[in-house]
Amino acid sequence: MNTPDLPSFWAVIPAAGIGSRMRADKPKQYLQLAGKSILEHTLNCFLDHPCLRGVVVSLAEDDPFWPNLSCARDPRIHIANGGAERADSVLNALLRLGELGASEQDWVLVHDAARPNLAQSDLDLLLAELADDAVGGLLAVPARDTLKRIGSDGRVRETIDRSVIWQAYTPQMFRLGALHRALAEALVSDVAVTDEASAIEWAGQSPRLVEGRADNLKVTRPEDLHYLERVWRGRS
Ligand SMILES: Nc1ccn([C@@H]2O[C@H](COP(=O)(O)OP(=O)(O)OP(=O)(O)O)[C@@H](O)[C@H]2O)c(=O)n1
Ligand SMILES: C[C@](O)(CO)[C@H](O)COP(=O)(O)O
């Protein structure tokens, strides 16, 4: 069943990172938040969406934590091998989508395993705004603080015009064929791509930004998880 105005899509969840900045005893996607792992919350953002065609999760080799999740045997979820960098994990997931019968023109939404607080309204907004877009795009938030460029001595060189600076979030939504080609070529050319939009930009296209909620944050450092724990406690 599809929602009339929203396009159907595949979700890709790169979940093969080690979470070094979190300094925890396990990869951060397996840390608990309000009674479930971060990864389960993230998957739940997508699993009940009426336009979802399937999910590919990229996992580290011999990941010992995944089999213990309640969703591990969900038939809508497929597994790909993680890679050395996030971009490699995403590329492997795109190849898996090809094996699953996805076509070049299918929409793919790539979303970090470490962003468990994606609002359904943001997901629907992204799908609605980009459904007819020729390139695709991503959720993003405008810079909110004064920004400084610093020198190697740690001293301020200049204050940057923040009106043109946005922070890239996920999901990032592109056509499978275009994203696959852009990512594969960027990796072969040794271009650093920290998100899907960077690869599309490198291929000469201009992704569209859709303003999302700032609380769709990536759990990167311990204080991010503490913040989300407070947010989720307030909801129960
Ligand atoms: N080789 C990698 C590296 C990262 N990721 C995933 O990409 C997302 C965003 O990456 P980041 O926050 O940098 O996660 P980590 O690499 O795990 O963190 P850190 O850089 O602190 O080690 C995470 O969901 C992470 O699991 C991945 O699938 N494969
Ligand atoms: C893709 C991303 O979430 C966009 O903000 C981010 O770049 C991934 O994490 P990293 O810290 O850059 O590896």
C-alpha cells in the first residue's frame, strides 16, 4: 500500500561503524536508549512506513550483537557487508539492492544507524519535497551559531557568513543508479565522501536541501546519548 502523494523507497542503514568517539564497550548503534538499542529505534523509523519496499542494513563482519535484536529475522530487512569507511558500507548496500531486484530509478534513502530520533514528519517531508526532483537531496539544518574559521594555532582568523552554511543530516534521498555510479566513481578516484550528497556533488549535480528538525542528531559523543535519553524520558 502506498500513501497517494509519497513515492515508494528503499532504506539503507549503514551500521558497521565502531563508534570510536563514543568510547563505549560496544559500537554505539547497540547502546540502549529507552529500553531498545539505538539501531532498533532507527529501523523502527522506517519499518512501519507504508511506502517502504525494504531495508538493507550494512553490518561489520561477524557482528555479535545483531542476531540478538528482535528485528534480526524481519523479512523486510536484508544484510550487506560493512566496509572500511561509511561510503564503502553504503556502496555494498546499494549492490545488495541490485541483487534484490531494485531498479536504477528506484528512490533510496540512506540514513545513519546512529540517528534514532528521526521524526515521521521529517521522513514524510523529505519524500514529499523530493518526489519529483530530478536530482534528490537531503535533510539539513541551518547553522545556528556564529561560525569561526581558525588557524593551526587555534586562534580565530575570521567569522564566516552563516547564512549560507547548513549542516547535512540524513536521510539522504537519491535514485539508486545515480547514487551507485557517483559513489563508486568517487571511491575509485579516492575522493573523500562523508555523505551521499558529496558523491552526487562530485558527479556534478546539486542536491536539494530540505530543512529538518535539529533533534534528528547523530549520536557521536556520550553527551548526545545523554541528551536523547532526556528527550525520550520526557515522552514516556
Ligand atoms: N565503516 C563504517 C563507518 C561508519 N558506518 C556507519 O555510518 C554512520 C555514521 O558514522 P559515524 O557517526 O562516523 O559512526 P562511527 O564510524 O561508528 O563513529 P566514529 O567515527 O566515532 O568511530 C554510523 O551509523 C556508522 O555505523 C558504517 O556503516 N561503516
Ligand atoms: C552522513 C552524515 O551523518 C552527515 O552529517 C555524517 O557525515 C556521517 O558521520 P561522520 O562523522 O562524518 O563520519
